[in-house]
Amino acid sequence: MEHPSSYIAPLPADKQQIVIDETRSYIKQAVDHFNIKDKTVDIRFDLKGRSAGMYRVRSKQSLIFSRQQRVIRYNPYIFSKYFDDNFATTIPHEVAHYVTDIIYGLKNIKPHGKEWRVVMDAFGADASVTANYDLAGIPMKRQAVFTYQCACRVHRLSTTRHNKIKKRRYQYTCNFCKQVLLEKHETDAVT
Ligand SMILES: [Zn+2]
Ligand SMILES: [Zn+2]
């Protein structure tokens, strides 16, 4: 059980600035080393859930322009709880995604493939799999809820479970009546 006292406060602004500076310094290093063009990237601390970081590109299009909006997102709670580790690994990890995006385009390579590992090597950073942190006290993303029904009651299932049922043909049974849960549609009679 999680205790309220174990709640982790998000990374304070002064430490966020240190992370931003470090990110910019990796980008500068990559610009020099790979001779790439330094494209605008926003750095935000708005990521929630299990990931420490994320790199994202969105295409913005209008009649007169088409441009890419690049964002590095950090999880302020995981950075707060495991600062040194994330400072050393998550920052180069996300900048390496940014660098491979500029060189190859994200859709042309595997996320953690050889192109990405070459950049991590250039940074002298550890390219091994993501750490498995104890996330106690760290707020999780709120999941959408789907309504299911058995013979005795209504059940609320997470998106994860709903997708397992829809895409992977999982079945969940009710702990009380042992019936298989079926999705409840709007047109179903309310019982
Ligand atoms: Zn990654
Ligand atoms: Zn039931």
C-alpha cells in the first residue's frame, strides 16, 4: 500500500534549470560532433507515469507552412526521486533520440537501434535498457475507464485490460459470479 507520506514532490525549478542546461550541452556536443543543424526543441517537465523521459515530434501544417515541433519531455517526479541516475542516463537518452531524428527522421529507424546507440556512444552514455525504478510515491497517468458487465454487477476496466480483451482476446471473469465480463454498450438495458 502506498502511504501519503511517501508522495514524491516534483523536481524544483532550480534543478529543472540544471537539467535544461545539461540537455542543451548534450545538444551542442552533438551539433559539433555530428555536424547537424541545431533545430528548435522544447524541454518540458510535464511527463507522468512510468517513463522518465520522452522525445516527440509533431508535424504542424497549414496552407502556408509545414513545420515540425520537437519536444523533450521529462518526468519531474522520477527525476526528483532518482536525480543522479536520470541526470546521467535519461538526458543523453532523449537527446540521442533528437539527434537521430534530425539525421534520419524517426520513422526511418528503430527507436533504440544502431543509429541511436552510436549517438549514445559518442556521449559516453550507458545505452543499456531503461532502469526499473521503484515508483512508489510517483503519480501515475489516469487511465480511461471502460464499462463491462457480468451477471451481478458493473465493472470498470482500464484501457490496458480493455485492449487485451479487444486485441488479444483475453477474458476476465467476475470474482463473485464467475461470469465472463462483457463490454456494456449504451444501448444495453440498465439492470
Ligand atoms: Zn528511448
Ligand atoms: Zn459478477
